[in-house]
Amino acid sequence: MQERLNYAKAAPKLIGAVLNLKKAIDDSGLDRGLIHLVNLRASQINGCSYCVDMHTREARRDGESEQRVHLVSAWRESPLYTDRERAALAWTERLTKISDGPVEDGLYQEMLQHFTEEELVQLSVLVGLINVWNRIAIPFRSIHPIIEDDALALA
């Protein structure tokens, strides 16, 4: 697969604004591990290989275990996640699939048991942002440099 477009070169100001939002989320106080799990789960749902690769590598670099990284797609059946992480993953799935219908009151109430209102806004912006990245990376066929190197090595 070949990259269609380098979006950062094509629209540097706009991508710069997206990067500034990423920095704001990173500096918001949300736990780095939780950010990795959310980014990974949304990217799995959206089928973004570029982002799945990047967030898997980042999570592992920041100390996340191989097992927890590998089981994110099956988090409901795994005992490896805290109640707070489970809530965040449920929220991530619901917001990523927002066209399926409204966010249920029960899920919202569960979120308030694990997150402050400010954290819930931060988490929602995080989910929105990773969906933005997925929607940029997928149509332009972004290729993570390490994947590209690995693919060339296998050729």
C-alpha cells in the first residue's frame, strides 16, 4: 500500500491545530495509560492500521503490558482492566459509533461514577480527536515508518 497524500504538508496550519489539541489533551491530567487504551480501542474500531500500530507502540513504550495491549479489543471479557478503564472503553466505543444512536443514560451515569465532569469532557474530546486522526490517516493511507520499514524487509 502506498500513501496517497502527506496531509501535514498539504494543510500544515490545520494539522498544527489538531496537534495543539493533542497537546492540550496530553497536558489535561488524564492518565497516559488511559489515553493509550482509548486511542487504541477507537483505532481498532475504525480499522486504522497506522494508529493501531502507533498507539500500541506508544503504550508499550510507556510501560503498558503486552497482554493488556493485546486484549484491548476484548476488554469486556478480560479481568485486566479497572472499572474506570472499562467505563472509559465503553464510552470510547459508544462515542466512536455515535451514529448507532444516543448515548444511554445508564452509560452516562456510570461514567459519572468514575470521572469528574471535567474529566468526562477531556475524555470525550480525546475520543473525538482520535476519531479525527483515524479519519485523516485512513483515506490518505498513512503508513507508519516502522511498518513501512518492516514491509520492505519482508519483500
